[in-house]
Amino acid sequence: MDKILTIDGPSASGKGSLTRAIAIALNFKVLDSGLLYRAYAYFYEKGVTTDHISKKIQGLSFRFNSGDVQVFDDVKEITSLLRSENTAKAASALSSQKETRKNLLDIQRSFYNGNGLVADGRDMGTVVFPNARLKIFLTASSEVRAKRRHIELQNRGQEVNMRDLIEDIEERDLRDRTRTLSPLIPAEDSIVIDSSSLSLDEVLSFTKKLAKKEFDK
Ligand code: C5P
């Protein structure tokens, strides 16, 4: 079994915050696979052909800054561009294509070097790291998730209408859940946490207990 903690779940379920906090607590590396799908969409929209996108993504620099990640394309910081709802929509549409998933598989796996890794996404426990030692599936109601995403976007200086946000989130979830390739489903051996009425601290302390049991063996 690999020294990996996978955290899968729908958008804005709190995966990102949990991933960053637990990675700091365990001193594990982070893979934010959604960001790679967003980078894929970013290059695709810029007109880069799909057989060149992997190289472009490998050329990006990811800088970890007090738990958050900043992405640079050469000297240009593209973090907010990648985090925008438009890029999310484009990423969601491209992510159902076989070629996209195939192009990103090895890049995602290359984040694991034998030391601890927390991998955040939709199919980390089912497809990318099926041998992960601990798998969590984090979910929450769509209203709660839309509220959280609203706050997150506001903090990033982006204003979006709440109703549009709920619609976008539900549309994206439906597409992620019902696609044929790597659909968003909990791995059979995952622990499902519904965080609708839990704070990040509560989810974090529960996850820490599970991780301690698994990784301190
Ligand atoms: O997690 P995030 O919202 O950044 O992901 C953006 C999109 O990328 C998702 O809506 C999903 O369609 C896709 N994705 C995926 N598989 C992953 C991570 C993200 O299909 N492992």
C-alpha cells in the first residue's frame, strides 16, 4: 500500500482546505489534481494542441505558499485565471474526454515519490492511486457547497451570483458523476464524510485520527 491519502468529492466540498491542512499536519506533499485539469483547459483555450498540453503543464511552476498553491506559466502568475468559474467549466467539459484523462494520468502519478502524499480530486482513490493507504470521500449538500465557493471566490476578489453558482455546481456535479470515464464515485474502500453540518476543524480532527491510525503503523 502506498503512503498516500486520497481526498475525493464534488466541487466545493471542502477538499482543498482539508487537503492543505492535513498535508501540513502530516508533512505530506500535495497533489491538487483539479488544478491540473484547469491548467489543461487553460492551455486548450489558448489553442495549444492536445498532444502538446502535457509538456506545457510539466513546464508550469507550482509554488506552495503557507498551504496555498500559486501557479506560474513562465513569469506570468495564472492562479486566479485557473481558479475562475469559466476555467472550471471548461475543465469539467474536457475532463470527460479519454484523451484528457490519459494525458494527465502520469503527470498526476509523478507527484508521488514514495514519501507521503495527499491527493485531492474526483478519481484519486478509484483510478489514479487505487493502492492508497487511506481514502476519504468528502461531500456536502449543493447549497452548502455553493455558499463555500461564494466565500472562496469573494476572497479571491471575484463576484458571482449565488443562483448561478448553485446551477453551475449542480451541472458540473451531474457531469462528473455520470461520465463514463472515472465518474465521481466513492472508492469501495473509502470513508465517506458528509461535511454539510461540520466545520473544517471538525473534519480535520476526524481525518487526523484516521491518518494517525493508518500512517503511524
Ligand atoms: O477540483 P476542481 O473544481 O478544481 O476541478 C475542476 C474540474 O476538473 C472538475 O469539475 C472535474 O470535472 C475535473 N476533475 C476531474 N478529475 C479530477 C479532478 C478534477 O475530472 N481528479
